[in-house]
Amino acid sequence: MFKSKIFLFIIGLGFLLSSISALIAFFYEDLRNVFFVIAVVIFVLHLMLSQLAYAFYMLKRDDYMKAMSMKRCPNCNNPVYQDDATCPYCKTALEQSQEE
């Protein structure tokens, strides 16, 4: 939870900085080139960081969902999926739970 707040803060800060740089570049002609480049660089970094944060979130969510759907092999104690008929590690036949 803490890491997601940090990512959101960084994404918001990047958006704010790129917006301020773009406004300065728009209103001040003598600083236009410098602040335009700064705004573009910050905006591109912002987009890349937001994509990275989203990918990180999706990977963590997938890992969590996979972990929730796992059970343990009674023979070797390795994790196996709920719908596996045999353990992929020791090839032991697993009991299938009958949930209806």
C-alpha cells in the first residue's frame, strides 16, 4: 500500500512539473525553448513512470491472485494450482475438491 502511494505522488508531481514548465514556456518568450524542452522531458518521464507503476501493480496483483489459488502437494509440499490433477514436481496424484 505504501509503495502505491509513492508511485501516485511521483506521477502527480511529474504531471504538475510538466504543466508548470509548459505554462512558463507559453507565457515567457525568452524562456520558451528551455522550458519547452524541460516540459517535454518531464512529461515523457512521467508517462514512462506511470506505465512502469501500472505494470508493477499488475504483476503484484497477478502474483497475489496466483498465490490465492494455490494449494500444497501432500507428498513434496510444493505449491500446485487448485485444478491440477497431478503435482508437476513429483507427479503425485492430487485429490480434486468437489465444490458446487
